Amino acid sequence: MVADTRDDTGPESPTRRAPWTEWVTFAARLGLAGVLFWAGWTKFTEPAPLQRQAVAAYELLPDALIGPVGHGLPVLEMVLALLLVVGFATRLSAILSGLLMIVFIGGIASAWARGLTIDCGCFGGGGTVAAGETKYLQEILRDVGYLALAVWITVLAPGRLAVDRRIGL
């Protein structure tokens, strides 16, 4: 019997991974998508002044960008979530989601380092809170976990039940 020496790294066949990794990647896609959609939806359904307030509280952007970021960020989060759920442009969607998590981690760390007392606004709300009510470390660790999901998906994309598999991406 001759050993099979074919290269299994092409788009038609998965690399030599354990079958369970495909399902874990699928679960990671759904988990990250769920968080992104929930975060986007809660912000998207808030009144425009609250969307701007959450962004302005970080004191990082010029006034001209606060509105576009406040209104655009929820849409971006929901679009990325939908792409991850269906598994379309999975690797790109995971990379963009990971970059978004890095931005969120940086923003929270910046607020913490500068002594701001704000709610992160990650799931709606946002703005100034009373001293002692901040949860910066918890929020950063949470987002590091979401970043880990994005990295897993990026490396092992697309996972099971992905449109990318059907169209050969």
C-alpha cells in the first residue's frame, strides 16, 4: 500500500485538521456574530443623541467624526455579524471583527489610563458614570475573548455550513 502524498491545502479540501475544528469554527462564528449583532442592534435602536454621547465620552475623536462613528458603528457590527453567520467572506469578516475588538480594547484602555469614568457603551448606553462604577478590566478581558474568537475564525475559516464553501472561497 502506498501512502497518500497529495497536498490537501487547496480550496477544495480542508487542510489536515481534526473534523471537530470545523464545528468549533462554526460555533465561534455564531458566538462572535451573536455578540456583534446584539451590540450593534442595541446601539442602532437608541436615539441618535445617545449614540453620539457614547462615542463622545471617550474624548478621542474630533466633533465632526462623533456622529458618523456613533451611527455607523452599529451598522458595521450588524453587517459583520450577518457575514459571519452565513460564512461569506469569512476570513475577511473575522479579520475586520478582530480589528474592531482591538480598537475597542484600545479605547477602553485609553479611557481607563486617562482616568475617565465612563460606561463603555458596548451594548448601548454609554457616557459618564459615577466613580467606582467602571468595569474597565472586565470589559477589556471580555473583548480579548472576542478577539480570540476572531483569531480562531481567521486561522481556521470558514468552518462548517459556510457559503464560502459553496462558492469556493
